[in-house]
Amino acid sequence: MKKYRILLMSLIATLIILFSSFYKVSAAGERYTLFPGNNRMSSAPYNKYYYYDGGISGIAYNSGVEGAFTSWSNTSNTYIWMMHTSKQSSSIVDVHSVNISDANILGQTWFMNGSTQISPYSGTRWYWAKIEMNINGNWTVNNGTTSANNVFKASVAHEIGHAFGLDHSIYEDTLMYDNVIFATKYNIFGPTAAEVAGVQTLYGKRY
Ligand SMILES: [Zn+2]
């Protein structure tokens, strides 16, 4: 009788484990992708500073960068809230305009510890991130429906998502899709519910 009970209990435990891993899989219908081990910035980007410099011909650069950060700061119930600083040393997310010859590359993000670049796939957390926006980027990839300024802002918002720890999503109607079609086709210029869920997984909910 006693033995039977132990068997029954371990059967129940197994079922609970099976069910919870199954449940986890279906919950991942949340449409974001994280780096391995949920790797992220070493501390939440809350009450922290961003810095930017540079400019891109024909683009409202400063307001685009600020608008992208504002779209992230406006996400409710997240530890994402950043302020602008003109002092680079205070910043944990820097945005620069750079010259990349491939016009299809709109922006890229580097993950940094001090002056050392790290891979977000290495399992090492990073202290700050450096975003580079391409002076030669094809910002008019807009099918006549979305302004170049909006494509730029959306691209900065996408790179900020990387800086916070989001990898590319497989869903084209989310900010972290690896093609700016999310802006030109779906009018997404900032984080969606998918990205909010992603950063909540990484840094927790605020309330
Ligand atoms: Zn990307």
C-alpha cells in the first residue's frame, strides 16, 4: 500500500513536470525570442541614460532617436525607462550614425563591457550597448506608405530592443522581426505586446 502511494505520488509529480513543460511551450506563443540563458544587460534600463550623436541626410535624426526611446519608455509595467543625456560617459545605450556601405543594413547593435565587445550568445551580460545607424541606409524602403523618418525611428527602436536583450522574432508583425517590413507593412514603429512580454521576462514587471 505504502509502495503504491509512493508510485502514485511520483506519477503525479511526473505529470506535473510534463504538464508544466508542456504549458511553458504553449505560453511561448508569446512572440519574442531571447538570447540563450535569457542573457541581458547587467541591470534594468530603468532610470538610466541614453546618448546620441551624428546625423543622416534627409532624416529627422534627433527626434527619431528620441522618439524611439520614448516608445520604449512608454511601455507600461516594465523596467524600461530612459532619459536623454548629452554626457556620453553617463549613457548605457549610445546611438551613432556611421557609414556602412550596404544600404540594406539600416542599423546594428554591439554589446559592450567597458571597451570590450562581447557576444550576446556567450552567456555574458553586457553593461552598455552601442547602436550604429547607417548613413547610407535605404530609408525610403517605404512603398510610398511610410515616411523615411518613421522607418528610421522604427529601426532605432528595433536596435534598442537588441540592446535590452531581445533577439530576432520570427513574426513579421513584431518590432524584432529582422526586416523593416514590420514598419512599412504593419505600421509598427515601437515595441509591441511581444517585446513588452520579452523585457518583462528579462527584467521583471514593475507593479
Ligand atoms: Zn535586428
